[in-house]
Amino acid sequence: MMKLFALGVSVMLATGCAASTDGVDDPSADMDGEQQDEVVSATEPLAMPKPILTYLRTQDWGSHHLQWHTIRQWDRLGPSDQAWAKRQGWARADLMEGAKGNGLEFLAMHRVMIRTLTSKFPKNAECFNGWEKPPTDNADKADPATDAEAFDAKKAAAIDKLQNHLADFKTDEELGLYLETTLRPTSADPNARAADKSAGLHNYLHYRFQDAKSKIDIGDPSVNLQNKRFWRLHGWIEARWTEFRKIKNLSEQDPKYLAAIKKGEEMLAPKLKLPGDGTTKGLPEAPPESLRKFFTKDL
Ligand SMILES: [Cu+2]
């Protein structure tokens, strides 16, 4: 235990995306959780700074994030996963992943998370800057892939499009869906896919870096918010969206945009009364493995 503590202190002294004490204002936070954050900090090289881990845990963002994704996969879930979700008090979302409207909500929800965390933890703002460009080399020094196969050529073309041809997209929605997922569900087929195989870079990158050995696996929505690589990916997406809106001269006062941001904010507000004894203990039942292994190759 002493060792873990010492490690925690040495990490605390660093700045930037290393660690900070911003936002630590609740000395009564429960010890179990605190210890859990210390273990993650000390054993996971990609862990976000500890105050952020503590914030994510006490606000139960992991459960919210799992819920966000799960209820948008509803029509594709098997009966036992649906039953589990219902027992957590969850219900099918109006828009499934890949349906028209889900692209903007995907961008907006992640924007709300990034803006919330950077305003609460300004000294760690650089944790959310994101990649200049997603790494495509399997042996990348900072972000080696867990996938043995070389980077998919169609997804590499998507990176070029997103880095250099953003103006080709017409709307936030088109950009969001293209980035997020290959799913394009129809009423007849919840598993229908986009004809354009360069779509879905986001899900592909989650898949490519997933790591079953990690406690903060980027492939597991219930824990991946604790992972720096998650924010490298989503920081990059965020920057691409910002650039797109700049190129198109789109205002943050646009009602459709504002409504999407508001919806994201409402989702994150800790207003959900979770079954059990409050908002900080997570879900009443641990999520099944099938929902924690979320991302597929999506080619
Ligand atoms: Cu993601």
C-alpha cells in the first residue's frame, strides 16, 4: 500500500496531462473508491490523472457512458443483454447507433464531456487535445495497436478525408455518422451497414486499440473514460468537428446544435436516481462481458 501511495505522490508533482489536484474538494469520498483510483493510477500507464479518475467515479460517468452506448445498440442486443439493461432501469433510445440524428448526438455528447472535464480540470486540459492525426503504424511508440493486422486501407483513406477534405461534408450529422460507425440500421435490418467502407473510423480505432488486459480498456465503455488514449481519440474527433464548423461558418447559437448540446448536458447531469443507494456506487449489477466488449472491427 505504501508503495502505491508513494507512486501517487510522485505522479501528483507533475503537470500538464500528468496529474493535478484540481477538483479534489471532497475529503469524505469513500475509501474503497479512493483506493481503487490509486491502484488504477499506479498500475495503468494510460490512466488519466487521479483527480479526474475520482471525478469520473463519484459522478458515475462510466455507467452513464455504458448506458449511452448500450441503449443505442438496443435492437442488436440479445435477450439476456436487453434483460440486464432493463434491470438497470434502462430503455431503448429513440435513435439507434448509425440512424439519422445519431451522428450529431454522438459528436455533441463527447463535446459536452470534454468541455465539462476541461473546465473542471483546466491544468489537465492538454489530456483532451487529442492526436494530431490517428496513429496507423501498429508499432507506434505512444499508441501501439493490439490488432495484428495492418491498418485498413479504407480507414486510412477516411483519415485523409477527415484531415484534408473536411469541407466535403455537408452537415454535422453527415460528419458525425461518417466518423462514428458503419451501422446504418433500417426497419428491416438493425445490423445494416454503410456502403462506404471508409465510414466508422471511430469504432475501428476503439477496436484496434482494445486491450482485454487493461482495467481501463479503451474497448469497454464502462471504464474507457479513465484511459488517456480514449481522450486522444475523442480529442482528435472534437478538433475535427471544431474545424469543420469553422470552415462552414456554423454558429454555436444554431438551435439544432444547441439542442444537441443541451441533450448531452442533461444526460450527464447526475440526476438519474440509480437503483441502490445513490449515484456514486455504480450499477446494481455488473455489466455482462458481452456489453463490455463493445467494439468490433466494422470493416
Ligand atoms: Cu469513442
